[in-house]
Amino acid sequence: MNLRILLYQFFTVLALVAFDAAAEVNVQEITTKSGIKAWLVQSQSNILSLRFAFKGAGGVSEKPGLEGATTFLAKALNTVGTKGLSRTDLTKKLENMSSSVSFSADIDHFYGDIECIQGNTEDTVSIASQLIYHPVFKQQDIDEVRRGLIASFRRSKARPGYLLGAKLNLLTSGPNHRYSSRPTEKSYKSISVSDLLKHMKMWSKDNLELVIVGNVTSEKANEIIDALFKDLPSKSNHLSVKNPVMTSKRGTYLINYDMPQSIVDFAHEGVDATSVDSMMLRLIMKVLGGGISSRLGKELREKRGLVYSIDASCSYWNLQSSVDGSLETDNSNVGEVIEEIKKQWEVMKSGGMTSEELEHVKSYTIGYLAVGLTNSKEISRYILGLKIFDFSLDYLQNRRKLVESITLEQINDAASRLLKPESLIFVVVGSPKDLKAVSVE
């Protein structure tokens, strides 16, 4: 049987499985006695997963000179003990219960993850609550975290990937925006315990987003949430951050680096995650640049052998959305690869996709959730992402209909409006031959 037909049948079956899985993920909004609103997903799993975020309390909230403070805080909370428990005792207690409590941060938000077996919920929540309200930042623990962050920074700062990301962030966000600033050894050395405690004061009920998943009633979920968060202040002072602005000087930027191959990132403006065009742009990018089976993958890797790897997709952040991609290629191929990407961008923009491509990408898009929504932790992460971006409660139930309703005329109209080959920014790190660049470092 033809491989294409087999793949089509596979994704059709996968899509039906995913639809069943998504249909079973019923999201309901609950409000606790203290007024906290949360999303609850009731399941038959014995594992309870609670994921929360303090919106705007990520890297964008860091003061100049204290870049990296949110990552520092997350790692510190994963290292220290509390007023009632040393870190050794805390870790042992969590391990004995097969529970976990952890914290993390990205450029936008500060996150917490709690996972436990249903019978150990109360004790696990108690430990998480102590870490949220009463962490003990001993200087020796803080110094250990600092040494680890500085060591990691020293290892990465001269690597090609670090240089590539830093330059692209600068071009897509602007030189004075928090999205383009990065921690330095100096900033890590400047962060004090007082700075960490001040940052925790940005946590409040008005910037709290949370999802709880498990075999739990709405009444019990309310109790768990209030046990954790009812003592948070109602409001806190959040920094007002303007939207980033991409550079108007489009083209190719080169950072010379002595190595046999070049790495390349490229980007232009995208659309908001909840925009009516968002799903169509995601389908377009899957066909255009979604891995080896995409148009770019087939043309640049399969047919012409010009790249080791290539991928392009949509990216969404709180203050910015973009279309971006990355690739690796031999130094001698960089110029040719960049021109072919522009060409394929223009072909999709002007000619659109075929009906066959549309049907295949629809099946894939409906089907891939079957791989992701398989346990409480994965569901809580996915649902919290929807909540942070202000998707509706019934998004999962309507998602399949949304994808299926997209017509060839609609998606090709979207491609003509949303793809901007003339606006692409390319950043190259390597030693390419005879590359025309607007800037060379």
C-alpha cells in the first residue's frame, strides 16, 4: 500500500483517539471561599497534579542589574528548607510519599508544580505552603545556587547557540526590552536574599492562575487551593511592561564563529494565540516548516541535502507572538539555504497549500493531542497554558470543529496575509562563505 495512504490512515485513527481523549478532558471553573478562581479537570487518575503561575512575575519583572532573579528564586526554592523542615527532611518526606513540589520561571511567569498520590494530598500541600510562605534562605544554600548559576553561565556564554539566541532576541524585541536582556555573572553576584524576598511579594491572588487535575471533587479542590493560596495578598504591585518591537532593519545578521557548520535562526511577526488566525497560521507553518516532511524539509534536506535539520513554527509569549525557525547547515550552503527559505515562504504566500496538504495537516493537528494528554501532569500543564492565554473553558471540546471547519480558501487567504518573506530576520553563527549580511560581528 502507498506510504502516503498508510500515513493518512494512521493520522485519521490517531485523530479519532485524540478527539475521544480531548472530549473526556472536561474543564470547569471553580471559585473558592477566599475568591480564588481556578480550572478543575476531574479524572479517574490516582495522581493529583496542581500547576500554578504568577502571571508577569517571570523575567519581565526583574529590575535592571538583577537579571536572572526569577530563575535564582526558583532554584533556591528547590534547594532550601522551611521554618519547620530542613531541606534534607523535606526531601525525604516528599520521597517517602512519592510526591513532588517544584518551582520554575520563564521570561513571562513564575510557576509551581505539585504532584502527589491522592492519599498524600494534605501533607504534600502543607509542604508546598511552607515553601510559598516560609522558606528559609540560608546564606550557604543561596551561595550554592549562585555558584551553580554562574558556572552554567560561564559554560554557555561563548557557545554558538547562546550567541544566536541572544542576537535574535535583541532583534525581535528591541535593545531595551526585558525580553532581550539576559543574566550575567555580575547580575547573579548582585542578587541578595532581600531581592528574592521582594520578588516573592509580586505573588498575589490577582495574578494567580492555576489548574488542578485528578480524582477530586470540586469541594475538595476548593479546600486544597485555599490551603495553599488564601493567605496571599489580594493585589501586588506588578511592573508595567510595554510590548516588544522587532527591528525595522530586516535581512541577515552574521556572527562569525570558527566552526565547520553554521546554525541559523529566523523569524518575523506572528499573531496572538487566541486570534481567529492563530490556528490557520499553525497549520500553515506545519506544512511549510514542520520538520522533515514539510515543504522546507523535503526541499532542503531530502531533495538537495543542504541542511542537517530544519524546523519552523509559531511561538507565543505573553507580550509577543512570532513565526520562527532554526536550521543547521554547512558553511558553504548558508546563502543558498536562506534564499530557498525566502522562496518557499513566497510560494506558500502566493500559491497557498494544496487540498491534500490541508487534509493531512488537519488530521495531524487533531491527532497529536493523543500523545500529549496522557496523565495528570501533562494535562495540567497544557490546560494552564490555555488559561494563561485566555482561551475559553470549552476550547478543547471545540478544537476539533475549529480545525475541521477551515477551508482551503480560508487558509490560503491567511497565508497571503500572514506570511511575510520580505520581513524575515536571519541570524547566522558560523563561518559562511560570501554571505550578504546587513551586519557582521
